[in-house]
Amino acid sequence: MSDQPHDVLEDAIGSVVAVDLKDGEVLEGELSGYDQHLNLVLSADEDTTIIRGDNVVSIHL
């Protein structure tokens, strides 16, 4: 596994992650995708959430 953020996220696609946000909220779901700005797409049941990368504090794999 590489230490580059995009490589770590690529390896985590399809895995359940917890995302800590700046406002203190924690979102959990399956990482469905991301982009070059580290915007994240999480899926949980039938819900899909898109998180702006600048709101993310940390991602727990």
C-alpha cells in the first residue's frame, strides 16, 4: 500500500469507512468513489452522500 492519499482511497473503494467532519459529525458508509479534490461518495443502504473534501477532517478505514 502506498502512502499517497489517492492510493489509500483507491484501495478502500467498496470498504466501509467512517468520516469525521469539521462540524464534529461522523458519517459511516461504503466508500463508492472520490475525486482529485478528495470529495467522497458514501453509500449506506439506499442512501448516497457526497461529502466535499474541504469538510473532511479524517477518514477511518
